[in-house]
Amino acid sequence: MSFITRGFSGRSRERDDRLPPGQTLVHDFPVLSAGPTPDVDTADWEFTIRTESGEHRWSWDEFMALDIEDVSTDIHCVTHWSKLGTSWRGVSLDTLFADVETEQEYVMAHSYGGYTTNIPLDELLDGKAWIAFEFDGEPLDPEHGGPARLLVPALYFWKSAKWVRGLEMMDQDEPGFWEQNGYHLHGDPWKEERYW
Amino acid sequence: MSDAALSVGPTAAGGVRAAPRAGWHVATVAATRRETPNATRLELEVEGWPGNAPGQHLDVRLTAPDGYTATRSYSIASSGPSRRVVLAIDKLPDGEVSPFLVDEVRAGDLLEVHGPLGAYFVWRPAASGADPRPVQLIAGGSGVVPLYAIAQAHADADDPSAFRLLYSVRTPADVYFADELHGLVAASAPFRLDLVYTRSTPDGWPLQAGRITREALEVAVIPAAERPLVYVCGSTGFVERVADWLVELGHDARSIRTERYGGT
């Protein structure tokens, strides 16, 4: 139903193929959070993966002893901004799931502060997701999810849960926090899966 | 919402309330007026709009003759079943969309809008029989837009609970919805407005212009012991600062809802 807006020419024609539809390139790093930024000390931090058969748990020191990867990726926020070629360091979910046996196919990510978001497991494995603790060569700022956040660049960025503390396996897909509050269950930016 | 078409989103353990479903709509600009030296109020008549809750937002999509599009989100200053939707848009210095909406758009123009959006940063009256909860609104600059919608809805609902707005703004001329807010103060509704001026104050104002401090925040907001629901909206820096102070002052983090506007 799109129509031309009278008098609008727009500013930029440097349309970048890396930008999904409806996205605008930004150079700062906007913040989207539903509440206050939690204050999480790495001395108390732990990360767990809970399955039908038990729990896997890492302290900060154990986590930092795992294989750490450099990640360069584009990120897309549902509020219409994208950043291209961002640099992160973190631990691949493939590493964290190496010794995890599960038949369950869906994941609920849980964060310090109570935030949750749902993601199918196959969209977290095979080099598609990390637990990231550095952005642009610096420890991740608390307002951007430090000490560590999930990084799932193929989905809108609300899926990359800030202040992540664990993943809970589920038999079926269930909506997390924003998914219960108007955002799409899946969130593929190339299909503009923004809202339900 | 009498004549609104309602549908229900996915049901979840937390319980999702019935909400109007978001969709694309054609909006006709019914009226424009200067809101502040830097902002314009747009009244839209939106075909097929299902109504919206106070605090929700919508996306505006502009299309250039060559097909280039630009989409931005704006908070809605109105609520209820009406198809008349009010926006108040701040002109960002390097913006692509906001200067167009503030300076170029005139009555009769058509805009594409998508909404209503967001189901968390909203206020709803207490269910009948339930105790209404006090509400503290905290706005920085144009962040007042969704909070004004909430304050007006609260007054319209005749809710007897404490309801306050702490509003940080640069100068007296920069106050959005000034007449409406002072009208809410003058009405019998239990509404209190605390203004903080960061650049210049009205003549005879008892305080110096300056950023809000933690001490001033503590004096102005409903105490944590009264368990208010707190809505904070403004720039990221403002929201981060205020939300951190609220937690330090004993407010439950789960009772603090935040919305930030970015730089584009």
C-alpha cells in the first residue's frame, strides 16, 4: 500500500546491501531496555545451561578459560537502527553446548534483572551465537549488557539478551519478555519480523 | 474501547492482555501546530486505527519518489478508541525524518503509520475491585510525550491514586503540552507536576537552572515505601541516571519501566 510522501526526498541514497528493509545505519550505539541496568559483579556472575537432564554451570573464571573468539558482525535493532561491522569477543554457543545432551529444541535465555527472550536452539549453534563480553576492544558496558550478553546477530537485537545468566531448554517455543509485549516470536530482520 | 476491533496476541504464562493488533494504516494530517520552538504537534486522522493504550508508539514510514523509504518510531500523546492520534515530534539537528515532520508536513498530507506498538510501557487503570497503584512519571525533554498520554488517561479514568510527573526540561518555552499539564494540575484529579529547568527558569523560580540531582529526585518522587509504578522516558543518559538513582533509593527494579529515545 506504499505511496510517495509529498515533499519527502530523504537524505541518503547510499543504500547498503547489508541493511535489511526498514533499517537506518547509525554510528552511535543506541540502547533499548525495559528497566534499570542491573549491576552485576563478575565475582558473583555465573552462567548456566539447564536441560531436561540437569544443569551445566560456569563461573566467570571458568568461562574466561574457554575458547574465546573474535566476532565481526552487523547488528539490527527492531527500532530501525543497524550497525555494520561491529567487533565483539566472546565464547561460541557451540563451545558451551559441546558437552550438553538435550532433545529439547527451544531455548529461553534468562538475564540478571529478569529479562527473558526465546530462540530456537538451531539458530544458536553452528557459529551463529556467542556469549560476548567485549565490544570494540573494551569490556562490555553495563548499559549494553555487561558483563556479558548473548549475541545472535541473525535476529533482531532484542534477542541478544543483555546481562545474560543462563539458557533454559524447552520442549516448545514460548514467548519471552518482549515477545509477550508486542514483538515477534522469531525476529528475522530480513523478513521484517518486528511485531505480531 | 467501544468500537475498536480487538484481537489477542499470543497467550503466555505471564498473561497477555487483549490489545489492538498492530497494522499499517493511512493517516491524514488533520492539523499541525508548533508545540515548542523545536517541536511540532501533529494530529492524525488514521483510517482503521483500532485505538491505543496510553504509552504506546507507532512507526511512521516516508517514501521518496524513487522508492527510498525511511521509518522512525514515535510515541503517541493520545489514547483511547479514537482514530484521532496525536504526536509531538522533536526536531533532531541531524535528523532525516524529524525535520521533515516538524517543518514540512501540513494539514491534508498523507502518511503511512504502523501501530499501535508496544505493550509494556503502557498504563492501564486498575481492574475494578483492585487497589489502584500510585504512579510516578519521570520525563526528560520530549520523553514527556507518552507520559502525558498516561497522565491524561489517568485523569480521564478518575483514578484516586497518587499520580505525579517529574519533568526535566531545558527552558519554560520547551515544555510540551504546557496548557494541558497545567489543566491536569488545576483539575480535581490527584495529579502533581514538578518541573526541573536545566537551562533557564521562569522569573521568580525558587531554584537555579540545572540538571536534576539525586537529592531533588528523592524529594519529588513518590517514596519507594509506597510501591509506586515508575515510568521513565527520555534520552539514554537521562534514563540511565534516573533509573540507577531510583534503584539506590529502594525502588524495586521490576517496578521501573523505561523507554529511551536514540539519536536518529
